[in-house]
Amino acid sequence: MISFATVLEAVIPVYLLVGAGVALRRTKVLTPEVDGALLRLVIHFLYPCLILDKVLGNDLVLIPSVVASGIGAGFGIVMLGYAVSWLVSRLLGMKKGTGSRSFTVAGGVQNFGYVAIPVLLALFVTSKSDDKVLGILFVHSLGVEIAIWIVGVMILTGRLIQSPKALLNGPIVAVVLGLVGSYSGAWRLLDPEHGPLIGMTIRQGMSWLGACAFPMALLLIGATVDDLLGKEKIDWKVATGGMLVRNVVMAFFILCLAKWLPVIPELKQVLVVQAAMPAAVTPIILTRIYGGQPQVAVQVVIATSILSLLTIPFVVAWGVAWAL
């Protein structure tokens, strides 16, 4: 049994790293000029290193049904999130042209990486050899990414798929390469126990680089939050609607999936943590690129993130006791 106190201990370092990002921004140590380069470093290099390290040779991802259920759960949860967000936007009186589509996408996607990773590690990983749950998280994230870059873009633009190039980002490519490497057996070239010396060296370096991904990302999230706070006048309708979607309705729905879906325990653990997550930052980028209303996405992200500081321990503790 994982207690509330255990969950709180797991999430406190996340809060501290985000707070450190705020402090680094305010003291001008982490300036806006370096954000773009650091973000690209995290997304296209450090995070893929982490994904490859946890997917390559992971016994669980060698089971086709596990991969299918993980991708399906990730895609399906975001689709359900879009539907709930759209309904709430209508209840709030939003229409096309007044932020409805931006609210739908922002409220529909939960944070599926940088905040979830340290919580999963702290709660469900007791040793380095027991971190297979992270591989399941990344397979799940592939389904989320597909839902974002295909369906999310369609919602924002009102048109069918813009370009398959949208799916060619670092994390998606890393998951696909990890699955191919695992199924083909190529991962053994990087196996610390059986691979050649150069392979072992590459795998160790990959592991070190991957470990930098989520601390760096959390610092950047903190800096971004500091930039956004006070820049936009709070729209309480949007903020309240976002919290209702992510911190209440979707949290309950995802916990129900964790309890009743016939999936492996590791995917249930991923779902419990996902239930507690705030809105993802990615929709802010999408709304800027595809002509949405970024200020709506920003409001949703800030409101759900602030509330999640209070709700994550409760949701995860309840989810572990009820669904696992």
C-alpha cells in the first residue's frame, strides 16, 4: 500500500525543480534567450536518449498486446479528453472563433512525460533493473503524440492531416526505434552484459544523458510558468473549465480505466499517475503554430498546474488504493 505521505514525498522534488526554474528565471540565470536551444536539446536529444534507454531490451515491449494496449490507451485517453473539453467549452458558452477549439485541445491533453516520469520512478521503481514501467509510459506516450499531432491539429485547423512530417519529432522517432531495436534483437549490441565494449559505452552514455531530461525540462517549465504568470488577465471561465476537465472529470475517468481495463499492472500504474497530471504544455505550441488562441491554452495549463500541486498526492494515493 502506497500512502498519501509516500506520494507527497514523491512529488515534492517535482515541485522544488519547478520552483527552482522560477527562481532561476527571476535571478536571470536562466534567461529567455537560451530557452529555445535548451528546449530543442531536451526534446530532440536528452528525452530520446531516455526513451531509448528504457525501451531497448525491455521485456514488456516485446509483447505485441502490451504495445498495442499502451498505444491504444494513450490515444484513447486524449480522444476522450478532447470530447470532454469540447462539451465543457459548449457549457461555458465558447464557440468557434472564441477559443473553443483551443480550449478543446488544451484541456484534452494531460502532461505525459516530464512531470509523470519522476513520480513513476519514485513510486513504482525500486531498482534500475525494475524500471520497465518507464518503457510502458513511453509506449503509451506514442499514442498520446499521435492524438496530438494528427487529431489535435485537425481540431485547430478544421482540416485533415496537414503533413506526416509533424510526427517526425524526437520522442516519436525514439519510441519507434526502440521498438524496432527490441523486436529485431539489435538492442543486444548495447547490452551492458553481453554487448561489445563500444556498445556498453554508448548505452551508459545514453543512460546518463537520459537522466538529465526531466530535471532540465522541469526547470524550463518553471521558467515558462514565471513568464506566463501575470502576463495574461485571468479568465476565470477558462481557468475553471480547464480545472474541471483535467483535475476532476478526466482524473476520474482515467482512474476508472486503470481499475477496469484488462491490462498489465505496469500500464495501470502509468494510468494512475496520468490521472493526476495537469494539462500538457504542448498545446500552447500547437495553438501558436496552427492559428489557435494561445492565451486560452496558457490559462488552462497554468490553472490545472497550480491546482495539481494540491491534487496530485490525493489522486495518486486514492488511485493506488482503489485501482491497483
